[in-house]
Amino acid sequence: MGAREALERAVEEYNRYRRPEAVARLLRVEGDEALLEFTGSFCETCGVYDWLEDFVYEVRGLNLGLDAEIEACRRLSDDAFLVKIRLRQA
């Protein structure tokens, strides 16, 4: 399974359990980086970064042969974030 397919599966699982509070959308995969958009209310009392970091745990937990870590995060609006993920073979 390639990186794009693995990440699409992780997005599907992430959204299954976190929607509507948080919704991930894979925008791009280039080499060892992926760019995702996260939207939603995020139940901010939990900490927005926790919602974003949950995606990394989803990638690791699915045993897709990938490891991931958040490299950069930019707030687009009150309910949207752009997140760059660094990928590595697990």
C-alpha cells in the first residue's frame, strides 16, 4: 500500500470516530510529506492540538507501514487548520 492510500485510510478512520467535531481532508502527498486540512468545532476545551495529533495516532494504530509526526500547523480560521505531516516507514 502506498503512502496516499494509507493516509486516505487513516483519514477515513479518523473521520469515522471524530466527525462532526473534527474532519480531516487529505490535500496532498509529496515524497515524505503530507498536507491535511482539519475543520470542525474541535471541542476546544480538550485542546485543538490534541485533535490534530489524534491523526498521527490513527496512522500508527492502523499498522499501515507508516509513522507520522506533525511538522507544522497553521490556523486558517476559528474552525480550520492546515497541518503538514512528516512521513516515515515504520
